[in-house]
Amino acid sequence: MEKLRSPSGCPWDKRQTPESLKPCILEEAYELLEAIDNHDSDEICDELGDLLFQVVFLAQIFSEQKRFGLAEVAHSISEKLQRRHPHVFADASADSHAQLWEEAKHRERLKDGKSHKLKDCIPAN
């Protein structure tokens, strides 16, 4: 990705911003959903790759802006998975898994000041 956005890289890739990639991200997500609906493993694999490419693309842009990189994204999800699965990574019981998951999500939202509702323009299902 770094080479694609380098001075000698792809003109289209170099012009992209997080905002300009939003339609691409949404399109890839919907293509993945369609592949899942079709139970097409090869297509699911391909679409997962396309969606992962969008994640890598965005991480590269934010890295260029000195905000964060792919390593920070991976670290963030690793920490989140551990927080949300204390029954696996800590001493909590598996019996309380659903409650622990919701409590962890609630604490994260309060800490981050994020709403738990999706924007009206985003389909919920």
C-alpha cells in the first residue's frame, strides 16, 4: 500500500482520502454480505480480501498523517477482544459471557462518549 501511494505509485490511489473511500468500503461490505447469502466460500474469501484491503488502505492514509498505522489497528482489536472475552482471557465464567460482553461494550461507549445507535443513514441489518 505504501508503494501504491508513493510518488511513483498509482495516481488514483494517491488521490484517495478516508472520505473518498467511504463508498468503496460500503460496496465491499455489501458484496461480502451477498457472497455470504449465496454461501459461496470462494467469493466470501475474495470479498473478505477486498474489505481487508480497504482497512489496509485507510490505515496507510492515517499513517501518512502520523495519526496511527495498521499495527495500532491490530493492537486495538486485540485489546478489545480480550476486554470483551474475559471468560477466555481472564478469570470470568463462561456462564456470564453475554452479560460480560454487554458490560464491556457499555464501559467502552461511556469512556469514548460514543452513542450505541447507528446513524440513521446506515442500515442496521
